Amino acid sequence: MGTDSTEDFGAWVTYVCEHIDERCGFEVDVDTRGDRDVQSDIIDGGTDAQREIITEAKTAMWDAWCSAGAP
């Protein structure tokens, strides 16, 4: 999102948590952090193929979230 972002990171995390399993076709555990914690989008665990699927899903979800008028 970057330092100049006006997006609501909490809303984005909620969106990801609600849609990532369906988008990937398998269960994904999302670890969340508090608003003041350092945020990260590291994909850890799974196979190389699963991490690639998650990366592609996250990119597609970001595009869909933004085009739907993200907060």
C-alpha cells in the first residue's frame, strides 16, 4: 500500500481473510497483526506451487478490491 496510501489496511486484511481460501482452492491461514505493528505480506510455508497460487490470488484480490471502490 505504501506510505502515502489512503486505503484502510484493516479492511484489506478482512477482505483477504474472507476470500483467500476460495480464490486459492485450498485453506490458507492468515496471521494478522495490530494496526500499529509492522505489517508484512510474507507467504510462508506450503509448496512453491501453493505460494505462487497465493501470490496470484492476492494480486487478483487487490485488483478486485480496488476496482470495487475499496475504502
